[in-house]
Amino acid sequence: TVKVGEGASTRVEVPIRRPGEIQVQTKIGTPQGRVVLDGHDYGAQIVRRMLQPGSHRLRIDPTAPGSPSIDEQVDIESGKRLVVTFDLTSGRLLKRTIDQS
């Protein structure tokens, strides 16, 4: 709350968090998977999306039988890119954050 007297003015800065970016890709030489981000199915391709900072649900579903799905929460930081490389063989996600400033 900002209170300013009659006839007075003031400058108020309201920080707006810049969106972040996620890039999801398969590890070379491992099975492909369908990328589902916050419930939206992007298919079996490299996914690059701008997202609001905060927590998001990432699920990787195998395109062929034999591997379990990976389902994790990922955190997107303002102004940064999160590169996620998945390996359905091991069931692991490798996450790397890149500063985009």
C-alpha cells in the first residue's frame, strides 16, 4: 500500500519477473520420449518454451514399451534457461541452468 498526500507524487517501482525458458531433449543414443509439460503434450521432439518463473510438472512418456515414465517437478528461474536432457534407460533427468542476461 502506498499513501501519498494530496498534490504530492511518488515513484513506485514494481518488479516484474521476466519469464524463463525450458528446453527438453533426449540424451543421444537413448530411447525417445513424449514430452508433457504442465499437462500439455508436445510430442517426441525437442521442446523449447517460455514459462513463468516457478514450479512446473514435467513428464516424459516412452514412445516404445520397455521404459517407465519420468515424472518430476522442475523449477524455472526468471531470465534463465533450464536445459533438461532425459534418459529413459536410466530414468534420469540431467538439468542445467543457463543465465540469459
